[in-house]
Amino acid sequence: MNELHVDFAKTALVLIDLQKGIVQMSDGQEVVNHAEKLVKLFRQNKGFIAFVNVAFHDGRDILQPLTDQPAASAGGERPADFAEFVPELGVGAGDYVVTKRQWGAFFGTDLDLQLRRRGIDTIVLCGIATNIGVESTAREAFQHGYNQIFVTDAMKTFSQEQHEATVKYIFPRIGKIRTTEQFLTQVQG
């Protein structure tokens, strides 16, 4: 495993859908605990953090293509706090927040623009769900030319099999894979 050389001036932490509705739906507290450590590290090093959530305006902005297996969230009522970030992340008024309306965090948002304006060429990616929002964002980031580090215990999805498939077959082809502990150890020395 190659060592990581993280320049916080050129690296962003991108957290996908660590919001109340999704964390609760996926039993994602362990992911939040790991992500909290990453947020702390980036804040201490004045690194850029993008807090990404998914929310919908009026229900007509939800993607509803014809599929064999409709998304579980493709309709129905959501709790009023569904899109609010979990409090452990400490998202404040001055933090950069991206609200997306689909799986990936780049399409239809200004995420790429904000990263490029800051000279960021590397993203550290985590969140829920590994094979949906995280993987979609990772594929988009790859196509935009970003280096990527995937913190795999700071992400999860709705089955271990789905998580492992993305971690084993997709992420190694487009970035580096680390656990939270490996990332913190390698970055802090």
C-alpha cells in the first residue's frame, strides 16, 4: 500500500448524504462516527469540506426512470428533517453545503466549480450509500480528473455484498482505498 501525501490546501473532504433520513434508514451511526474524525482532521488543517445532502423541492424533481427495481425512496412522505445533516458533523452556517437531486454530487451542482476555484485536485470521499451516492460521485470525480481516496469504513450501503462489490471492483480502478485509521495514521504521520 502506497503512503498518502495529503496537501490539505489541495484536498477536499466530500461527505455524501450523512443526513438524518438516510443515516437512520441505513443504520449508519458507525459511518458517522468515522466521518466525524475526518471532519475534525480537515477542520484542524483548514481543509475544504463539502457536506452533500439529497433533498427534493416538490417531488417532481425526483428521478423516476422506468426500471425493474424502483428506488425505495422514489416516493412517499419523508420526515421534515430528512435532509438535515446529522448533528455529530457540526455543519454550520459558514460551511459549504451541496444539495443534490440525484445520486451523484457533481451533476447539476456547483461542486466541481467550487473545488477548481480553490485549486483542489484530490478528494477524500465517504458517506452513504457506497454503491449509489458515493460511487456515482466517485465516477463523476474520476471523469473530472480528480485524484480520490476512499475511506471505506466511513461508508456503507444496504448490504455488505453491495458495499464489497464497489470497494473491490470499482474504487481500486479510480483511486486509493483506506480505512479511517489508515488514513489518519498516514496523514498525521
